[in-house]
Amino acid sequence: MSAKPVVFRYSYYDAIIVFCGLLNISFLLWTFLAFPSLPWWAVGLSFFVLAWAYCWNLQCISHNFIHNPFFNNVWLNRVFGVLETLCIGMPHQLYHHYHLNHHAGDNDAKGPDGTTRDWSSIYRYGKGDAPEGFWRYCLLSFFRVEITPVIRVCIRHGRAHVLQTIVETIVLAAFWLTMLAVSWRYFVYFYLPSFFLGWVLSYAEGYLEHYGAQPGNPFANSVSSYYWLYNFLWFNNGYHQEHHWDPKMHWTRMKELSQRIRPYMEANQTRILRGPHLTGLIEDCFKGTCGERSVKPADNVG
């Protein structure tokens, strides 16, 4: 019988994700400190690596930390939340509640009130029953984040959540002011564009994790990918339908969950991609099914 982790709440394997988070913030700080002396090609390469890191962190590190906080010690989780704040460029506690709202609505279609419960649903700003166009969703979603409702949810969760948000906000503001004071060119020409591009990539992945799915069907409201390299690098994030079925299932156990609910997924024709989620539109184009899709009925629920 394996020993119970002392530092980590669920699994020693979370040490890998924590290490990746430390690499992420280290690379961000390195680009800041080395920016004045970097040749143009290194600046360009670092820009795209950092943009990709935002997407990767949001989809993997931050995502897993939200659903299964890594540490037994509450203060270690709070410190890691501050570190993640710097990595993703917004107070992590607010992103925590924003993402949990996504699971509360499960990328739902519009209801009788003409809107969705999920603030980030691909149907929220779509025409009629169709999802919003891919590029419009990816490029505009960052500016549509409904901060006031997220703050209200945070307040409802109590004093600890509010204090964590305040600390993260102060640390992030200090970080930004320091960058502006030391190198405003870095902040304006490197940090902000890579930050925005990273979030665009993350919204793109989020879109394709649900595009072509069946809103309202708990066995088919998301899209999965079992491509081995993608799941190796993305900490099994490809098992997205499985994740929506049980958001608290640890990332190391997604294959086990997939085998358990596979008969229901097959019965409900859950969409499965051959490659990573970001290749979803390419797969559709080869099949001749590019473009917007209408909502599929949530039938055949087993």
C-alpha cells in the first residue's frame, strides 16, 4: 500500500505540476530581466514561448489547482495561488470562481431568458441556437469577462476568499508597476501582447473543447481527445468529457474514469478528436464540416 502524501493532498505527481508552475514564473521573470540584452530573434522566440505558456498554464496548472488544490497546508495553497496570479496575469481567486461557473453551466445553450448560465459558453453570444463564430469568440472573450458577478461570487464564499483576492490583486499590481518603472517598453511591447495572445489561445482551446458537443447532455456536453502526446504534456486535459462528468477526479485517474463511463459516451455519440483540441477545426475542414453548428438535442442520456 502506498504511503499517504504528507505535503501533497492528493498525489506526489502534483509535484510535477508545481515544478512546471515554478518554471513558468521563472521564464517570465527571465524575459523581463534579460529583455534589454536579448537579440531580436531571442525576443521573438521568447514572445511565442511565453504566449504558449499562458495557454498551457490556464489549461493545465491553474486548471488542476482549481479543482484539486495541491497541498495539505492551506498556506502553501495560498502562496501557490499568488504565484499563479503572476503566471496567468489576473487574480487567481477570481479565475477560480470564473472557471467553476463554467462547470456550473457546462457550456449550456441559451435558456428562456436568452442567455446562458455559463459566462464562457460558446453559445452565449451566438446567433440563435448556434455557437458564436470561432475567431469572434477567441478575440473578444477576454474583454467580456464579467468581473462584477465574479467578485460577488467571491464575496459570497467568505472572508478568506476575499482576502486572498485582495492579496493577489496587490501583488499583481506591484508586479505590473515594477515592470513599467524598470522597462515600460517590455511591458507595452512584450508583456501585454504575449499575455493577450496567451489568453486568446486558451479561449481557442476552450472553444474546441465544446464545439460540436451536445449542451445539456452530461455524457456528451464536451469533446475529448485521447492523443497520447497531448495528454502527456497537458496532464490528461484531453479527457475533457470525462472531466466535465466528474470535475473533482484527479488528473492521474482520468483513464480510469474514461473506461468507466465509456459505454455511456458511446451511446450518446460523444465527439472524440484524433489530435489535440486546438486541431479540432482542422479536422472539421478535412471532413467538410467547417462553420457554425446548431445545438444538438440532449437525448439518449444513459
